[in-house]
Amino acid sequence: MGWLQNLSTTTLLALLPRVSGLLAFPGAEGFGRNAVGGRTGSVYHVTTLADSGTGSLRDAVSQANRIVVFDVGGTINITDRVVVSTVPDNHVLAENVYIAGQTAPGGGITVYGNGLSWSNANDAIVRYIRLRMGKSGDSGKDGITIADGQNMIFDHVSATWGRDETFSINGDVTNVTIQDSIIGQGLDTHSCGGLMQTDGGISLFRNLYIDNKTRNPKVKGVNDFQNNVVYNWGDGGGYIAGDSDGQSYANVINNYFISGPSTGVTAFTRGNANFHGYVSSNFYDSNRNGVLDGTALCVKTSCYSDMDILTTPFAYPGPTTLRSPQDAVSYVLEHVGTTYPSRDSIDNKLVSEVRSWGTSGQIISDEKASPMNGPGYVAGGAKPTDTDGDGIPDAWEQAHGLNAQDPGDAMKISSSGYANIEVYLNSLVPSS
């Protein structure tokens, strides 16, 4: 255990059990599970699909302490990047923002055309929203990027088409969870799932990495990778184990790696003695025969690159239910991504690729070209009646003892510890 002496103070803090607090929402897990969001702030209604202006998503995330609800469904086409962290004119941190994509009517919400930054957006909660960058986005930028900040959770997010990385965390970042989300189709020539590089702790549970040439993910620092599915990585590599002089401390447990048409290297690459990993029951199906029939990887460096393989897992805050690799595949394909109110055509296609068990899939360079043909159509729908405009529909308020004529009761803290509007938001979708 001599390597423990090399841990930084930040890493040691991340390894300690966190004081138990209210979950961001029922089913929130991992390092970011206690993100607060906008619980002590106000409700902001997104009322337009316009890129900017009053009622836009861009305006919604420009101020701190907000729970963002959607009165509209459809696709928000953005030209410039959306920066959740600061207001450009006065540099005020927009912390404690909860983006409640599950409130969008119709087919939900897609943001398309450029990327988003959550750097310094502390205590962020992001749920049930599709974030699709695309070829028109800023060159050299990520689909989603976090370079600084703490206490964030991303749940049932569908992230695709990054120009650099598709979802990247790299810097002074502490306590982040990405769960039940899709990270896919980073655009060639880079085509990266993303960097997951911080000593502050990242949990990756039940996600789908798909059609990224490399970095599925690339891990450095403190990381907990459990019950994920990785499909059709390219020659750049599947799970990249550090490839660094820096120290890493990772759990890699009960994941399933499935080769696809683009896969040219094995599941784990570029490890070295600085990557200290506990590995257990990770399955690999490499034969691309149209049947899911993988086997467990051997617990040797020949299967896990040259990482330092440990015999005891790190005591990180893991998933409440740890599934077998086979059950993880079934669960992920049924539940991953923005499934509420419904999956869109892009996520349906990605899931169908995995179900081909190695025979379908591709690395793409232009999302508008075949076979993706752009972001597709997302129906708008109609919002439920909300007489007092507090973000909670009248019918729900009446059924739960609230006053549909009182706009102030949404942000009152209930006996559960959540604001009343959070109780409503939690009721819309199942916990993981």
C-alpha cells in the first residue's frame, strides 16, 4: 500500500465517506449524489425554443439558484455555446441550477448546434435532456465540458456529436456523477467519448459509450466505473487507463464491452503502473457474431493493459444496486438516455446498434449525413394547466394538498426536505 503515500490532499478527501445528506433526487448515486440544485431559489420557465432572450434556455441558466422547467418541447437550435457557469457582463457564478428536462411536453427537449459548459456551475442537477453539438459547433470544443466546480449530477442525459470530446471533465472538479446517460458519436477526425480526469471523484454508472473512436472514457484520478456498456469504439481505444505519469485510483466493476464494426483494439489500453485499479467481472464480447456471448476478462495485465491491479475495491459511494454485466446490458438498453417523455430517433438508433451485437455501428464525421441525417424531429406538445405559474400543474397541486392559486408554495420545503416542486419533478420519472 505504499502508493497511498502519493495521494494528494484532494484525493484523500474524495476517498473519505461523505457526510450523508439529502439526495439530489431519489435514485441519485455516486460522488455527485448530494447536489442541491435550485432548491432555495426560484422557478424559471423556458417558454420559447429561441436561442436567446427572455424565456430561453440560455437566459434560464444565466442566473444562480434556479429550477428550470420547460413549457415547450422540441429542438432548441443554438449558435454560440451555452455557458451555465457565469453571466458574461458581471461574472456572477450561476451556481445551483437544476435543469428539469423531464417537465418538457411532447417529445421532450433537444439542444442542438453547439456545446455547453458547466465549469464552476457548482451544485448543478441536469436531468432528461438531449445535448447534441454537431459539426457546426465550435471547432476544438467539447459537447459538454467541466473544467472546474463541485457537486454536480447528470442523469438520463443524451450527449452526442462533440467536436473535440463529447463529455469531458478535466481539471479542478470534485464530486460529479454521470448516470444512466448516453455519450456517443464524437465526430471524426477526433471522435472522443471524453476525458474523465480529476482527483476530486467522478462516478460513472449505467452509461452507454457508443461509436466513439477513442476515450470511452480516458480515466485519470479518482473514478468509479460500474455497470456501463461500451460499444463500437475505434482504433483509438475503449477504456484508456490513465496513459499518464499522474496517479489514478479507480474501480472498474461489472461493465460490458462489445466490439462493433469499427473496433480495432481490445477493450483496455494504455495502462501503466501509475493506474491503480480494482477490476472485477468485466465482460468482453469481441467476436461481432450478432449474439451477446462475451466472457469475463482475466484479472491480469494481459487483459487490463499494464495497470496496477488491486485486490480490494476503493470505498467510493457506489450504485445502490450492482447488476451483473449481463443484467447491466439489459438495464442500460432499456433505460439509458433521455427516455422521458420518450426516446428520440437518434437514441433509438444507437440502442438498436448495440442490439445488433457487433454487426451495426459506425464512427461518423457529419451528423447531417447518412445514417444519422441530423437531429430528427422532436414534437412540441402542450404544457399542462398551471394557473399560478409556479411550475406545478393544477391537477398535481390539487391532488397533493397545495394551492393552485398560490405561486409561492412551489418553493416551500416539504416534510421530505425537497421543495414542493422537486417532489413534483421526482414524481414524473422513476428513481434508478
